Amino acid sequence: MRRLLAKALRRVAFAVYCGFVASILLFLLFEFRPSLLDHVSLDWLRYYAIRHQFKPDAQLVFVPPDPGPKVDSGNWYGDLYRPEWDHATPVRYRMSYTASGFRVNSSRPPYDALFVGDSFVETGVNDSGTLSEVVHSMAGVSTYNLGRAFYGPEQYLQLMRTYGVTIHPKVAFFCYFGGNDRRDLAEFARWRKSGRYYFLEDFRQRSIISRYGLVIRELASQIVGVMRRTVTRIRHKLQPGRADPDLAFCDVGGRIVPMRFVYWSHQTPEEIAGSPEGKRLAEIVGAFRNLCEQNGIEPVILYLPRKSEIYDQFCTRASGAEVLNEVERQRPFRDAESIAVGRVAAASGVRFISLLAPLRREAAAGRLLYYSFDSHWNSDGISVAGRAISSGFFGR
């Protein structure tokens, strides 16, 4: 018995040793022959996803490694989707990009309006579905899109300096997202000090041993994640009536729609304005105003609401415990982010437009304006926003 056990342990040890050696050899192969990654999909590991999708930049944190022109297409379940949820249906998208890495524009110069912002400006399931293109179609004005996912107010200002003034639009919309733009400011400040922006960092600064250790830790984390998701799926099948604590069920025009929220507000407008990020935002808006005025451009701050500002009031009691708790916590601060940003704009003498009212009005009428398992607005939400801008600003 002891001999059999010893033999089994030796085999396990040998297998572990072989796996260790193989992992080192594969890692070194991909390090010194990175072109091989074009034929092997390893984007499910953060280290390779960052190398594949982000190129370090001294001013913007990152830029696309292969900006374009190119076309990106596929199916998308949402940035908040979990495999154990059976309620999601994929969204088909096809997005074209310019040589600078921004969404294509059907307009030609001279440009009436420029939209600079994050993924809310970039997003659109097709080339005619972005916010800038919808405004172009509805208002009959020439528009330009400077939206890039994962950017924040610091990058908006830099994009305006680099691209916006050369495009020279009549008006520039600084599109502030009420979900994570303040967090983006904090992350940008951290990047300036430590070189890390959220999960992004320039791995070239690390030793090859450190990079290998990172890959192994991420691989272990992925394995643990698969195991946890498997257990969760089994638990949901065994307890079908149990609500997921993070899943909301919203009454949208008489339909019960499953929904996931990620951004909430728990601060007063005064607390937001007094935070380091609030103070930095005021500086950025002032710099944006000065830059626009120096170049004969009208500056506008456009507030883009997070999903929880629109649909929190429609969450039913069937929603998960965590969701219901967040709804109650947010209730006193529901409009705080919009109020704080509006005050910043007013203090700088910049026109402020909030999309809260039109989106809430249409949501109350039973329209679904955001994707169920994504933090972004859908085509209907973009349409409502475009109509509000076209009529409220351009009078069309």
C-alpha cells in the first residue's frame, strides 16, 4: 500500500514538475515571439489582454495598439453579464474606426459639434448608432466623435488639446458620465504616482520573473473563478426560487426586466465637490473652457446618467437583497452627482445640459434605455439622448 502511495505521489510530483517547466517555456516563447499571440487567444488572462488591447501612452495612459482604420464586429452580452444568468441575449455589433482609433464620422468639415467622452460616446451597435451620429441625423448638423472607452475627464481634456482644437467645431460637448468619471480621476492621479490605472500598467517596467509570476497568479485566479461559477450555477439550479443578491428585477412598462447595476451614489453634492476628484474636475472644466474660448469654440458640459439614476425606482421587491439595499442607500443622494457637476459648470461659466430628465421621462413611459447586463445605454437610450440634444441645444 505504501509503495502504491509513494508511486502515485511521484507521478503527481512529476506531472507538477512537467507543468511548471511547460508553463515557463510557453511564457518565454510568447515573450520573445509575441506575434504568436495573434494565433492563440489568451485575452482571458489580464496580462495578455492588456498587451493585446492597450498600448502605454505618456499622456493618455493608453491608446489602441492598432488604432485603425478597422472594423470590429461580434456578439456582446454585456460588461456586467455572468454566465450563470439565463436571461441575457447577445447584441450583434459592427463598429468601424478611423486611423486615429475613434468611431467613424459620416459628417464632413466644417464641424458644428464635437463629442468627447468615454465608452458612452464611443458605443453604438453600428456606425450610424453612436450619439454623435444620432445628433447628426436628428439635428442635421455636422458632428465628430472623440469617444474612447476607459477614458475619464483627464483624457477628455487631453483629447481636446490634441484633436479637438484642430477639428475646430463650433461647439464641444464634454460628456461627463455619472457612473465612474470621478473614479477615473482618482485612478488617473494614482497612475501619475505609481503607473497603475485600474488594472492597467506598463508591464515592460517589470522583470521577466515578476511578469511570469503575474501570469501564474492570474491563471490560478481564473481556475478558482470557473470553480466558483460552477458552484453558483449548481446552487441556482437546486434553488431556482432564490434571488441572486446582485440581480434586479425592474418593472418597465409592465414588463419585469432582469437588470444589473454597478454604479451608485452615496455622497452629497457638497461632499463630491469637496473631494480631491471634485476639486480636480473643477480645474479640468476651467481648463476646458479656456481652451475652447481661445479657439473660438463654445464649451458645453453634457451629463450622462448612470443606469441606477434612471431605473432604481422601478426595482421590484423580487430583486436581490444587495440591490434593494443599494436603492435605499442611494435614495437621499440620487441626483447628487448631476447637481455637483452642474455647479462646477456654473462656477466656470460653462453651459450645462443634463440628460437625467428626458431619460427618466421615457423610462417612466415604459421604455428600456439601457442594456440589462451592461452599464451602457442601448440604441433607444442613445436616441432619447440625441433627441434631447437636438431639440434642447440645436432647436431642431
